[in-house]
Amino acid sequence: MQFFSDLLSNKILVASFFGWLSAQVLKTIIYVLVNKEFNPERLTGDGGMPSSHSATVMALVTSACYYYGAGSFEFAIAGVMALIVMHDAMGVRRETGIQAKVINNMMDWFQELDSDIPAEEKLKEFVGHTPLQVLFGAILGVIVGFIVCNLY
């Protein structure tokens, strides 16, 4: 039981979790407003506005800075990890989403031609983020991190 108590009292972990949660909820709301339909996958899925990856790691960075200071190794580790995660979200993961969209379109086209290619499950197209999605996720993470550190 001490393990769970320790987890819930870890303010940096709690801030990171709320960074992720707030981004996922906002992402779902924005999706509903834009597409006029609710997609439950948006609550836990990747991609979209704002980036939950960015919100999570920036809440981590903000809380590490708040509790340990900008000169600490905790802040340094969190900051380097945040840069890697956000760069990856805009780079490799975004390209993967673009490629998935192209492959899904090709598979639809082959199906229309009555090709003998078996129908596969569609690839996930919401995988990465645009720079704007990453930026707004990062801003959200800083705000959430600051709020959690001051309220929790």
C-alpha cells in the first residue's frame, strides 16, 4: 500500500499525469467541435491538437524546475527528454502518420479495382503532430505543471 501512497504523493508524477489528461480531454473536445462527432479513441489516442506528449513532458519539466531548480540534474534530465519527445512527435511519428494515410488510400484504391490483395485493418493515421500542435501542448504542459505545483 505504501507504493500507491508514494505514487499519489509524487507531485512531479501527478503534474505529468494531469498534463497528459488535460491534453487528451482538450483534444477530444476540439475533435468534437471540428468534426461534429464524438470519437472515444481521441480520449487515449495519439496525434491531434494539442499534443499530449508535449503537455506531459512539459508538465514534467515545469514541476522539476519548480521543486528542484533550473540548475538541478532532475530538471536537466526532464528537459533533454522533453526535447527528444517533442522532436520525435514532429518528425518520425508525424511522417509515420502521413505514410499511413497514403498506404490506406492505396489499399482503398486496390480494393476498388477488385484486386486480390486481402483487406487489412487500416493503419492509424493520427500518430504524430504538427509543430503548432506540439507548441500548444508544450504551453498547456507548462500551465498545468505550474497549477499543479501550486495547488497540490
